[in-house]
Amino acid sequence: MKKSVPWNLIIPKLKQEISADEERQLETWLRSSNNEALFKELQLLWEKIQANVENYTPNTEYYWNELVNRMHASEPKQTEKPAKKRFELKRIYRYAVAACIAVAIGCSFYIGFLNGQPEAMPQLYSNLSGKSKVLLPDGSEVWMHTETSLQYESQMNKDERIVNVTGEAYFDVAHDADKPFIVQTEGMRIIVHGTKFNVDAFPGSENTLVSLVEGSVSLETETENRFLKPGETATFNRKTLTLKVEKDDVRFASSWASNQIIFKNRSLGDICKTLSKWYRVKIDLDSALSNKYFYTFTLRSEPLDEILRIMTRIQPMKYSFNEENELTISFADTKQKVK
């Protein structure tokens, strides 16, 4: 049976317009599986949105209608028979988070252009899971990875196009010689005029990485300025304020933003490196397995759990996630381990 997220109950609850009967239906849904955790995440995001616009009085009915349309568009189509329960729950959660992201984007976009509001109202986009694409007012495209936020002024500065990023984002910047495009991260500014590059600047990480695919960028820190060439990655250490530039596999650095990746007879070690980047998860692979098994397949938007189940059916391996969502892959039978 097809499972779905009851937006007809969640929306009135968030708007504090839920009836007693709807409340009972929602409580029943919340008692099932991981639904309560999912709802709390939606509720937290909605509270953050309200905090950002608490001084404004938008036409809520108009915006809710727009957001409902976006959420309906985000719901999955039933194309395959249901698999195991764990896989189905992950699929439901993934689509629910996608709809949650649509709520954030919808509020940020529409509220920023209400009549009578300040022109420079900050626009904030947050991506909680997977990846999402944002089109900026100047035509630039930004792919946002898991747990990434992007902020800019709604009209952008007349002389400069400034965005602030925490997390990881891939930029395809629209060229404008008169308006430099500037990405600000903790301790560093990235100045571009029209190029493609990846920024890895997660909070708590010691380093910020900038990988240049096309064009040229200049990097400014408190202590130095450097230029990047295509095929180079800059590593900025936030503690020592040092900046290192070296040749790198920049295509791999931005591979997570691709529509698909094709593996042709690739080792499990190489594949796990890509899976770690694609799904942003730490993978602890038994070293004896790294070059033991080889696979050929195409990675698109499948859940990680589905990929792992297929791989472990083909070869005698097992996998598990710990409480920190770190993945461990090892032999299914320790007797099979290579000596």
C-alpha cells in the first residue's frame, strides 16, 4: 500500500488552525514509525522561517496555496512495488524533506518581494538533505549539498553580487563584468566574474576548500590573496589562516552536483569514495575489501540504502550505520576475509 505524508494535517498544525478531529488523525500518524521525528524537523524549519519574517505581515493564504502546490509537486510517483520496510521509510522521509525544503524556498522567495517591504531583505535558502538547486536573481545557478545554507540580499548590491555560504555548494556564475560575484565563507572571500567552482565550507571543519572547474577566481583572506586556475583546489585552514593551492581532481570535488555518475568496472574502494561525497556520509570500509570487488552501474538519485542492498546481494558483504550515521562495510563472514 502506498504511504504518504499527510500535508492536509501538517499544514493546519503548523498554521495553528487544526481542528480536534484533524489533531486526532495527526496524532495517530505521529505514532507510526519515524513520523514524529520527521514532523519535528518540519516544525523546526517552519519556526525558523517565521523568525526571519516576524516583522512582516504577508498574505499567508496566498503563500500557503503556492507552497501546497510545490509540496504536491514534490510527492513521489508510484512506479515500483514496495520493497522492505526500512527502504520505504527512507524513501518517504526523503520526499518529505524535499517538500520541507520547498516550504523554505517558497517563503524566502515570495515574502522577499512583497510590496512595501525593504528592498534589501535577506533571502535565506537551507537544504537539509540530499541536494537542491537555486536560481539567483542574476541568473547564476547554485547547487546546495546536505546541511547547506545560502544567503543574499534580495536585490543584491548595485556594484557587487554577494552571497554567504555555510556547507557545500557548486556555483555556475552568470558573467557580469560590471558586478563582481563574491562568495563569503568563514575567513575568506571568493571573487569571480563568471565561472564554475565548488565550495566546501562546513561549520566545525578545520578547512575550507575551493575547487575551480572553469574560469578564474581570486581568494582573499586576512593574510594573503591568491588566484586559482582550472584544475586547482585551494585549502584554507581557518585556525592557522594559511592558504594552500595545488592541482586536484576538481571534477570529483563537484561530482555530487551531477545528475549521474557512471561506474565501469570500478573497485569498491573507489566507489565508496564517491558514495561518501555524493551522500555526504563517512564510510569505514574494510581495507581487505577495497580492491577485492568491482562494479559497473550508474548512480543517479537512488537512496544510499538501496545501493548498498544491491551491492551486498551481489557480493558477500554487510553494512551498518551507527548513531552518528557513519557507515561501516565489512565481510559478511569473517572467514572469507583476505589474509
